Amino acid sequence: MPAPTSHRAVHRTEIDAPADRVYALIRDAAEWPRHFTPTVHVERAELDARSERLRIWATANGEVKHWTSHRALDPEGQSVRFRQEVCSPPVAAMSGEWVLRDLPGGRCELTLHHAFAAVDDRPEDVEWITTATDRNSRTELANIKALAEAAGSDAELLFSFEDSETVHAPAEAVYAFLAEAGKWPDRLPHVSRLDLTEPSDGVQVMTMVTRANDGSEHTTESVRVCFPDELRIVYKQIGTPPLMTLHTGEWSIRDTGDGLLVTSQHTIRINESAIPEILGADATAADARARVRAHAA
């Protein structure tokens, strides 16, 4: 059979920040779930000083997709080339490059190139990939531009914390409790409702309604990636409460020799513009962090 037709896309933006700052954001793929709206989770394996393999879970056209990419890093040339080694249908092949170019005044231009092919060249699949590539590329470039131009401005808003509990029970039973989120309304008093779907092996999409101590309820939508062999579940909220613009997290289970240490880790970015309406005109980012921390406990 002939090879599928290759299609190309180019997206670019100018950024009021130095190229090395932008390159660092592109280089640090493990942080993409915090930086890029579509990215849910990244597992990174360094191959050598100039190359790496990434396993990426991300949303595309409202669906959760998973693929494996090889990246070649060129900090001197300010570029990163990538090629998907394992694609997610309807993608048959995908490759591309991030390219930075210095501009006068400490600014830069960032260009994102894609070359892709659809399984069996089906027109509807070509259109699906074209739409997803365009939407995600525009979003990622906008995310990078905002981050690079406002470097350090969210120091008061972005924070991480974790809670741990020692549990004396079989690890498989503890993991099952965490993985079987669809049963949480019957098991956890603060969970009012939970709708769970599993679009692919190891991937869960859930809409959850929880009740706070003051009786108020809020709805979140999350994508979870489950690693049963590692007794680990990572997640990203793709629909956050009003006081947050970001919430990623991880459940992990570790045998200490004297019980299982079950840890819930959170990374959250506060929605600064929502603070006055929710907490009052005099409230600060510290107040918002305390509110979120108390509700997560």
C-alpha cells in the first residue's frame, strides 16, 4: 500500500522575552501539564544529553490521546525536533520542530512546525488531526508566550503540598480503592456524585461533585492516568473550581516496612482575579492558598 499523504502545519508567535527563557519552557517537558492547557501528564526518560523519550497524555478535540515521542535537543541552535514513535489513531505519523529566532530588543520568535499523516488517508481523519493540531498549537504557543512574558509573576499563586497517611492493608486493596473512583459516592461522605468513563486502558475521565465543610458544593472534571504496576495515579483537572486555574496531582502508595504510606500530592495555581469575589475585597493570595489547602485536607 502507498504511504499515507503527509500534511504540514506551521504556527508562530512573537514573544517579549529572551529566547533562552522560552527554550527552557519547551525543554522542560515534565512541567508541561502545569504550563500547557491540553497536556495532562508526561513521563520523561533521558536517552543521552541530546535526546529523550516522552510518553504524553493530552486532550485533542475533547478526547484524551496518548503517544510516545522521541525528541532531539539543540540548545545552541535553539530548536527541539520531535517524532512520534507510537501514535494514537487516527494519527499514522507525526513529527515536527520547535524553532526559536532572536529578535531585536531581547525578544524572540517561536515557530512550531508539524508534519502528519492520517491512518488510511481518510479525509475525515485528516480534518480531525488538522483541527486538533491547530487548536493545540495555538493554545500551547499562547501558554508559552504568557509564561515567558510574565516570568515569576505567579510565585504567590502557584504552590504544592501533600498529605500522607499510613495504612495497614494489602497494597492491591488500597490501590483498588483509589482506582475505583466510580464507587466513591458510596464510600466517601464528601463526594455527592461522580461520573466515570474509561476511554482507553489506564485512562479515566471523571466529573465529580464534592461537598465542602460549609455545605457548599463544587464540580470538577479530571483526567486520570493509572499506573497499577507502580501503585500510582496521576491526574489533571480540566475543569477547575473558580478559585483555581490549575490543579494537578498524584496518588502514590509506598511500602515502608511498617505499613503503606499513601500520599496525595497537589500542585495548584490560584485564580487571582477570582479572589475578591470569593473571599472578599481585602483577601490576598495567601488567604486563597489557605482556603484551598483547608478544603483539600
